[in-house]
Amino acid sequence: MAPEIKYTKLFIDNEWVDAVSGKTFDTYNPHDGSVIATVAEGDEADINLAVAAAKRAFHRNSEWRLMDASQRWAILDKFADLVQRDSQYLAELECCNNGMLLSSAIMSLKYGVVENIRYLASLADKIQGDTIPLNGEVFAYTLKQPVGVCGLILPWNGPILLFVVKVVAALAAGCTVVVKPAEQTPLTALVLAALLQEAGVPAGVVNVVNGFGVGAGTALTHHPDVAKISFTGSLEVGKLIQQAAGANNLKRVTLELGGKSPLVIMDDADLNVAIPYAAFSIFSHQGQMCIAASRVYVQSRIYDKFVQGAVAMAKKRVIGNPTDPATEHGPQIDAEMFNKVMGYIESGKKDGAKVLTGGKRVGNTGYYIEPTVFVDVTDDMKIAKEEECLLLISPIEHNFHLTLLHMTSHLSVCPRSYGTSQIFGPVQCILKFDTLEEVIDRCNNTNYGLAAGIFTNDLNTALQFGKHAEVGKVWINTYLMMGPQAPSCGWKDSSIGIENGLQSVDAFLELKTVTINL
Ligand code: NAD
């Protein structure tokens, strides 16, 4: 399968260019740690070139910004056609660089990604203002106009979908963009940029600069000509980005950060549905989802039955190469995340929680961890709450240079913490509760507020939970269900701003009020 890429350049002003410094880094396949490609490594000089190109493209006579909005929609819709055309190749690339199951990547491309592009593209010509009567002959009207050059900084856990959610919303609004993909997954953004060019997006509107957080990332967040930063990633880096965004000009920011999302199983729930959903909600993509249900609260009366079912679900997951259609459980992204997850498993055991299944590495190559179920978990254990700092180096040598580089990049700017604050791995923590009031308090007892779910057959219970959960997304008798039409946001430390839904394009618009005296 593997895509035939040996070396990739940066994409600036619709041209493929080397990094000014000539530096490169390797990108890996998490299945076996092998090098897939060598990637041009951008830093401040390259970001300067990319921002200059995006600024020229946003200029007063910009073809893109002043284009009839329905034409912008048509070009972005053509992009959706091209992504659909190349979906097999994109899925293979996502699979070998990110470890996503090929079957999931194909489904995500065919439905999620293409559907997202079409929806966001269709918002281009729905941007409207209001007319507001003031007094007598005086009235005001509002205009919504693109904010300018946007820096879009991506994580590694959903490289294609998250590229699309940010880039297409920004372009639909008429903005120009510089994209900084995660250093672990630099490849698909370049393919998508080439497809945008093929669809007819003019030069300079989309630029992709691969590189590291400290380097390309910091240069983008500090650049005075960048008007907006939209970032998805960890809370720690989100805080740094917010500081940087206020350091020069006052950049607008959207931050989509981490979570420690609870899933509640009431004793009236249909366990034939709830148990598989609970497994799906934590083990999909090996737990590497911001919205993963990492805390499962189970009501006492059904606790033993639930645990029995949860262990059976975890045990029967088929672990293997993500390219194999039979595989249900692939590798973690890299050595750093592998070590971090194994560190959490050790800390859970040390704190007195019991592993009923899993907890071990699988094989000797790649970054595979068994689906793991912990019981006897209490709210005060590290595995059940957010963490400040967990820096562990264990003996995986593959990718070690990159691991150190990545760690160093975090440590140099954020000495007390690095990486994500949730386990971000296939670790299901099961906790016991008695009453709805109690469990709502325990669910809310975290600085995160991304998502929560409940399984119950009682409407009042469901509505009470929906009302009192301090999160941006609540699922009732389902989990992970999302569509581009529904706004996605988080409360507390999980988010600033909204993605998806009608509001997604607003994130890239400025409002202007014009007052007229007739
Ligand atoms: P990360 O924060 O380590 O890195 C994200 C991006 O930021 C990368 O491109 C990285 O190079 C860049 N970066 C790092 N330091 C920087 C700096 N100082 N300045 C500018 N850029 C910098 O996150 P990650 O490990 O790649 O991704 C996993 C995290 O993303 C998890 O916490 C997960 O919860 C979160 N996430 C959130 C959502 C959401 O919608 N809320 C979706 C997906 C992932």
C-alpha cells in the first residue's frame, strides 16, 4: 500500500519550495517505526514568506476575498469532488502516517471529510448582516468581512478532518491561510493543499509550512500580520498560543483543546447498547480523541454486570496492522505517546486501581498497547483526573531522536508540562456511583468541559444530565455522534470559540456596523 513519497517540500504561494534553512525531518509509520518520508522543516523565515504570500493574496484587490461568494462556494465544492476522487490515496496516507485504521480512514474520508467540505463551502454565500433602525431617519447595517491572514495550527490525531474544518471555514469566509500541521503527521496537508490548487484556489490563499511547535508554530503565533490563530491541540500549548496571540497585535483566537470526558451508565440503561458504546467511545482510534470517554461512571446496581461486559468487549478487539481490514485496534502515534500512556497505566496500578484486562505492550515494533480496563478507580487518581506533568522516558528507541526533539520543543517553552493532559490512549477507567446528583457533581469536577454522555431510559434523568453537565457537547444514548451542521465547542479549559455549524464561518469574520443618516 504505502504511498510513494520520499521527500516533501513546503507549499507557499502555490509553489513547492525547500525550507530556507535547508533543514528537514523524518516522518514515521507508527505501525513499525519505519521512515515514510523526509519533510522540509520550516521555521521563522519560511513562515515569513508564507504570511507575506497570504497577505498579498488578501490584499484589497484580492481575487479570493472579492470573488462572488457563490464562486468561492463552487471552487470549494470542486475541492470536495477532488478529495472524493483521491479518497483512497488520502486514506492510505492517513493510515500509514497516523496509524488510523484504513477502514476508518476510508469511511471518514467518504462521509465525514467530504460532507464537512460541502457543508462549510455552502456557507460562503450565506454570510449576511442585519439592518437596525435607530431613530427617525437614522439606521445602521452590519457587514461581516473576512478577518485577514489566519494561522491554522493542527494536531496529529485527525490530520485530514481537522485541516478541512479549519481551512474550508476560513476560505469560505474569504480569508487566506498559513497552515502548520503537526510534526508527527506532515503529509496529508500537502496533498490537500495541492487539491485546493487544482480546484482553482488562487496563489497565496493556502500555504502549508511543516515544522515544529517551537519554530514554525511560534513564528506563526507571533507574526504581526496574522490576524487570527485557530488552534487545535493540548491545553498547555493552547495557553502559550493565547499569550503569544496577545503579545504583538491582538489576534483573534479559536482554541480547541483537551478533555476528560465522562460517560454515565444509569441502572435503567440498555446494557446491550451501553457496553459496546462505552468501548467504542474510548477504544476508537486507540483512545486518541479529544472527546474520548475516558471516565465511565456506572451506577452501583449494574456495576458488576457492566464491568464483565466491558472486559469482554476490550478482550475481543482485534489488534494489528491498521491496513488490515480485520484490524480493530492499531498503534499509538509515536514513542512519546506510547511512553506517556504506559506511564499512566503504571500510575493507575500504583494508586490502587486494578487492571482487569490489557495494560501491556503488543509486539516488539511499533507502538501498540492492549485495550485496557481499570476498575476500583477513584476520582483522585491520576488516571481519572487531569494531569499537570507526566514526563517519562522509557525504552522505546525507535523514533527516539524525534521524540526528544518534540519533548525539547515543549520543555523549552513550558518547563512544567508537555503534551496532552488526558491519557490519550486505550485506557477505560470505570468508577462506581449511587445517585444522579452525585454523578453530575463528579463529572463536573474537572477543569475540562469538552463532552459528556449518558445512557438511560428515563427522560427526566437524561434531561437533568443535559442541563447540568458543564460541557459543550452532551450525548444521550449515543456517543461520538457528530455532523458538520452541529456546532462543536467546549466549556472551561476545553475551548475558546466554536467550530462546525452555522457559526463556523463567523470565527473567521469581523463585524462592522455602518450607520447612515438620511
Ligand atoms: P500539541 O498541543 O502538542 O500540538 C498541537 C500543534 O501545536 C502541533 O502542530 C504543534 O507543533 C503545535 N505547537 C506546539 N507548541 C507550540 C507553540 N509553542 N506555539 C505554536 N504551536 C505549537 O497537541 P497534539 O499532541 O498534537 O494533539 C493532541 C491534543 O489535541 C489533545 O490534547 C487533544 O485533546 C487535542 N484535540 C482537541 C480537539 C478539539 O476539538 N477540542 C480535537 C483534536 C485534538
